[in-house]
Amino acid sequence: MRGVVLDAASLGNDVDWQPIAAQLDDWQVFNETTAEQVVERIQKADIVFSNKVVLDNETLRSATQLKWIGILATGTNNVDHDTAKARGIKVANVEAYGTASVAQHTLTLMLNLATQAQRYHQLVASGAWQTASRFCLNDFPVVQLAGKHLVIVGHGELGQAVESLAKAFGMKVSIAARPGKKNDPRPSLDSLLPEADVISLHCPLTDDTKDLLNSNNLAHCKPELLIVNAARGGIVNEHDAVEALRNGIIAGLAVDVLSEEPPRNGNPLLDAINEPLNLIVTPHSAWLAPEARQAIINISANNLRQFLQDDGQ
């Protein structure tokens, strides 16, 4: 079996690929692969690993030996599933690899919004504390999370981990119904929104969750509301959210994801990044703990092992 990884650099240079390489007769690693290079690199491969490199209809049709695709992530929207199915190519992804890392990052964003730590740091860096008339600076309001109401959208393994951490801070936690899930007995996000102090998103981006938070429902929230999105860009309407922040409709917004990544064509949140707002944008880095990145390799290796066993290799 000949295997290829197309974008190894996306996992960093400190992960161990041996659990995968040991199962293949021939193993080639490319740190990055452009759209123009994909066809050539997978043409003679039986096994392909990709994190974000797109494997579209034309690409898959050119790979006559391809039997199995290992996606080095949870989302598989970079693969043309119809073509893969038609050609008998199996596709496997990786789930629950970064629960602790992403949950930790989610709470970091929440805490930074609540304490306005980033804005206070900027004041200190500008020399404001050094020249203050009092012993402290109190330019921005600080929120105590204990007793506040957190609404979580998406209550899988990650949502449950965030719930556990939030409760350790003494927060009241409600779980909203999963948008698009039929017969979900839990209350809708819109019904919970007026009483929420914090919203944390942990659901996939689908037709049902696109623009889940927008100008229409944000109009009904508390002006103290803090929003954290470490799920997928597009779940929060970025234009509406930043306008809500500018106009005092919400009090804080923190995201680890944007609707386009990398944001080469600009983004409303990036346009506002230097404005005097309680706004935090991190570059899709919630999953970057080394334990999480190595887990991607280990789970992918198990997926490959299962395929090879089922295939009789």
C-alpha cells in the first residue's frame, strides 16, 4: 500500500507519524500541497491523508488507485463525497481528538471577555497604569462568572466538557436544542437568549446553524451578553455581531474561527480588531495543544488499521 500525506505541516513538526507510516509499504510526506499539485501527488496512491487540501470530483477521478482517504480533522467538507462513494473510496475522519484543548481555549476566551484582560493589558502596555492617579485601573467593567447563565449550543463531547468547566466556576448552564435536530425536547436558542449572560457555540456549520446568531435574535439579548464561538465560522453572522458590539447590544465577542480561513479577503471582525471593543479573535488555534495534534495521528492510524483489516490487507 502506498500512502501520501498532503499537508503535514498543518499538524506541526513535533508530531509522530510512525503509527501511520508503520502500516504502509511506501509513505511520502508533503508539508504543503497546492491545488495544482494534488493530482500528481495522489495519482498513484492507495491511501491519502489530508487536513484541508481539497479533494474534488476532478481530483478523485484522476486517482485510479485510491482506496481510502483519511481526513486529519473532524470536518470532511473538503472531499467530494458523491464522487468518492461512486468510485468506492472510503472516507474516514477524526472526532473528539481535541476536547480538552478546545474546551480550555473556550474558557480562556470566556474569561478574557469577562475580565477584559486583553484591554487592560493594552492599557498597561500604553503606560496608562504607570501614570495613573490611583493604585488600579477600572476603565472597563469586569464580570464575575459565578452565578451567570451560560447557554451552550451543541452538547456533544466538547459541549459537555465546557459545561463541566463552567460549572466549576459556579455558572448556571442551559443546553439549547440542536438546530435542525427533530424532536429535540430542549428549549430553543431563541427562547433562552433573553436570559443568557454567555453563549458558547459547539455545533457544526450546517444550513440550520448558518447565521444562527444574527441581528434579528441579538436584538432580544441582554446588553451584558458575551458570545464565544470556537466551533465554525459562519454560525455567527460576523457583520451583525460586530455591529451589535459597536452599538452596545452585546458586551463582548470572542471567536477562534472565521467564515473564511485564512481571511485573505478581509472580514468584518478583523476590520474592527483595533477599535475600542471587547473583541477577541484567535487564529483557529483552540486545537493546537500537542496532545490534541498527536491524537489526530493516533486516531487516524486506528482508522487506517481498521480499513486495512476490513479490506483484507
